[in-house]
Amino acid sequence: MSEALTIHVVQTFIEIDGYPVAEEPVACQSASQAKAKAQAARGSKLGVIAWSRTSPDPGLGDWGDPVIIARYGKIPEEFEESGAVE
């Protein structure tokens, strides 16, 4: 059994032809770092979301639901509907 693992990610979106388009996601060391990066990006992006996800055993590929740390601006519907804000 592997050790539990939590990942923290910031996903930014830009607008192309009137639609939000995801940029390359950025991995962060902690939830607080992800929140800080999301706050810093919010003024220059169409939308931004920071989230975390934990796996009790990453070797098995089992991951819990994403937990939204922060969200700003316009983001695609599938991101709006998932997770709870910390």
C-alpha cells in the first residue's frame, strides 16, 4: 500500500472566440500556495480555479472528489459544478 497523496492544482482560463479555454495546469506544493497563485492570476485571466484531490493509495489510482480551494471569474460549467470551496 502506498502512502496517501494530495495534489494541489491551479487551472487558468483564457477566452478564445467567446469561450473559456484551459491553459496548462500548474501543480503547487500546498493548498495555501494554490490559493495564492489563483488570487495572483485572477486579474489577468478570464477565470481561475484552484483545487486539491487526495488519494489514500495513488498506486491503485483511486482519487477522491476534487475540493475547490478558490475560484474567480468565468470558468467552464464542469468546474463550477464540482467540489466544495474550502
